[in-house]
Amino acid sequence: MSAKTKEQLNELYRNIREISILRSCESLLDWDERTYMPRNASEHRGNQMALLAGIAHERFVSPRIGELIGNLTNDGVKLADDTPDAANVREIKRVYEKAIKVPKSLVEELSRTIVLSQGAWQEARAKSDFNSFQTWMEKVVSLKRQVAEAVGYRKTPYDALLDDFEPGVTTEIITGVFAGLRNELVELIARIKDSGKAPDRGIIARNFAIERQEQFGKEAASAIGFDFASGRLDVTVHPFCTGIGPTDVRITTRYDENHFPQAFFGILHEAGHGIYEQGLPKEHYGIPCGDSVSLGIHESQSRMWENLVGRSRPFWQYFFPRAQAIFPEPLKGVSLEQFYFAVNDVRPSFIRVEADEATYNLHILLRFEIESAFFNGDLQIGDVPGIWRERFQKYFGITPKNDAAGCLQDVHWSAGLIGYFPTYTLGNLYAAQFFAKAKSDLGNIEQSFAAGDFKGLLGWLRENIHKHGQRYRAEELVKRVTSQPLSHKPLMEYLNGKFGELYGI
Ligand code: ZN
């Protein structure tokens, strides 16, 4: 690499790093808004956030950044190379080109529309009346289509929207993988229903004191590898994890005194996101090789710790005696097996965020089918409630009684987050595929889990996934790590094995 190329790379990195630091200030303000901020502070907070966002955006779309990217790609850095510098320039270029292609007027109209459409969605959901939301949804979809047209896409405008959350993944890839998954899931869920077996769910709905839930949740999060010296846990309404900086990762949860799984598995989930953030290479902070790959890969880390580890029998072989010591009253006379079954209850339900591990993905497949159909002309917005009920019955064997329990339950569409839903299921697919490989590489990790030792898996994730940052796109990372392309098979093998045994099917 010539001295000039080196110099230009350094200038580009310095600029991008400063923008990342500005954005991390926004993240900290956002965390505060969702945890401790006094209610009356929201207007001032809005001004603070808008100013910071504006400064960061202006600095990013500056002609100098474009010039540096142009010089570097013409001379010195080959984007196809397998080096951190090539990956950094490739990713900065991708985001930069998107940012300059969308006209400012469209960005502004979209953000104005989204504020109003979320208000309309809240009202429509409260009244369970899709009709009053329909025109807003049409507006949002039409603006998102304009964004897709501005940035360009491979086959369908929906590809451009997916790219915001899962770079490189296309409608075609997702359609193929999801189709296999759908058939096998519908069949598994029907077999579970026909088994006639069900756990005693009352066990986990007894009274679990909140301060003890917090103590136990923190103990488990630490045990799996979340570093509380570089992070913290607080209370919020809609739990999230945010990486403020390389040694400052905030996770949040909400407690329900009469429902143990909500906070406990929520904490494991957010700790999984946090462990990923804490494991990104600090020397690359602020540039793509120090950043997470995609929402799907992020979700694979949270789901792995929450479900494949946290809802496993070996995990509870270690933690159940601890749970009984911390919650002697509600868990008196409860056996490990009863508890393990209760936290793995599978039953079709209407609300995605309350769904179990097996039915969850069907909720996502339904949303993907509907939202991708907006963009290939197969579906009018007015037909959403009808198609929702019809497919819900087909996949789950039950029909929601109204739109609030159906197509109006999620905030995503009103917030313009179209192309986001598939990343939840991609996360589950990646998690199962990575976990199967980790098990074959590490030998008997279950025995370690039963002894409360999670270092083997943590080290494997650090080495195979976390340390790369965005060096590889999700699709390539999966292939490199597991030697296989993305497939629904590892997830189905895991679900069939686990629930086959639990339900005796
Ligand atoms: Zn998550």
C-alpha cells in the first residue's frame, strides 16, 4: 500500500470514527430517554437528538468523504480483497452511496410521515380498526418504495429495504429458506398440539419478588459472559440493548412479579446482544470492522444465549438449584423437569412478542410474506387484515378475533421498518447453525453448561464471529464459520430434537 493510500485511509477512518462518537452521544441520550429521563424533558431531548443527528449526517455526506472513497477505490484498495481495509471501505461506500442517493426532501417527508403514522397506528390498535390506519400505511409503503427506487435494487424494491438491516441478503434467498422452514414448522406445531401433553404453566406464574428477579438475572448474565464493569442493566418499557462505546454497553428489561420468564429470558436475550457488543474488536471502534455485521447476526447472539443455552436442560441443571435458593416459596416442591417443561411450553398464540421458541418463526414468516407482497404488486394494503386471518388459521390453527390481536399488533410498519421482520427469523436460523458447529467443534459443551461454565462457547463466539466485526457479510460469515450456506435444517433439527423429546412425539 502506498503512503498516499495509507494517508487517505487514515483520514477516512478519522472522520468516520468521529461521526461514530457523535452517534454514540445520540445513543446515550436515547438510552436515557427510555430509562430515567423526566417526562417533561422530551421536547428538549428531541432538540438535542435532532441537532446531533443533523451534525452527524452532514459530516457523513460531505463531499470530502465521497472523494476519499473514490480515490481509495480507484487506487490502492480492492474492495473484493479479504482484508480489514477492503471491508471498511466497502461498507463505508455502501452506506455513503445510500445516504447521498435519497433526496433530503424524501428523508424529511418520511420522518414526518412516520411520526404521524405511529400516532394513527396507536389509535387504530386501541380501537382495533385497521381502516383508520390504512391510508397511513399506504403512505409509508409508497414513500419506502420511493426510497428503494432512489437507492436501486436487484430484483424487487423490497431488496433495497432488506439491505438496510441485513446487507447482501435478498428476497430470493429469504423466500427459499423460509419456504422449507414454514412447512416443517407447521407440521411440528401440529404434532405438539396432537400430543395432548402440556406443562403446568402455573409454576412460573407464581409470585417472584422483583428485586430477587433482578439479582438472579444479573447472576445469570454475568455467568454467561456479560461484563458489568463495561455495562449495566436498567428498567424500561420496551427492552433493548445499546452499545454506547467499546466498554459501555447498556441492557434493559421489564419485570412482571407474576411471570418469571419475561424478565429472566429477556435479560439473557439482551445480555446476548451485549456480549456481542463487548466482544467487537476495540482497536477498530467506530469503523465497520469494529461494528456488528447485521441485525440478523446480532439477533443470532441474543437468541443463542436466550434459547439454545438459556432454555436448555443443562443450563437449568446448574441454575435450578440457584433459582430454588433465591425463590424458595414459589419453587417449593417443583422439580427440575417440571420447571424445564414450563419454560419450554409451546402453544399457538396471537401475539408475536409472547410467542415460544417454536411458534415464533411462523409469526415472522407471515409478516415477511405480507410485506414483501406489497412490493411485487401481489397485495393491496386494504387486503392485509383478511390475508392475515386466513394465513394465521392455516399456519397456527387459530384465528385472531380482531386486528389488534392480528395485523395491528406490531409498531414496525407504522414506523417505516419494512424489511426488518425477517432479521428475527434469520437470527434464529443463524443461531442454530452456529450452535451446531460450536457443539461439534467444542465437544460436550452441555456438560460444561451443567457445571455453570459457559467460557467454551463464549470463546468460540469471540473467535469465530465477534472479532471480525463487519469484515464478512452475514451470508459469507455463515459459510466461513459453518462450511455450509444458510439453511433451515439446523434450526429444525434442534427444534424437532428438543420438542420431540419433551412432548414425546
Ligand atoms: Zn434482540
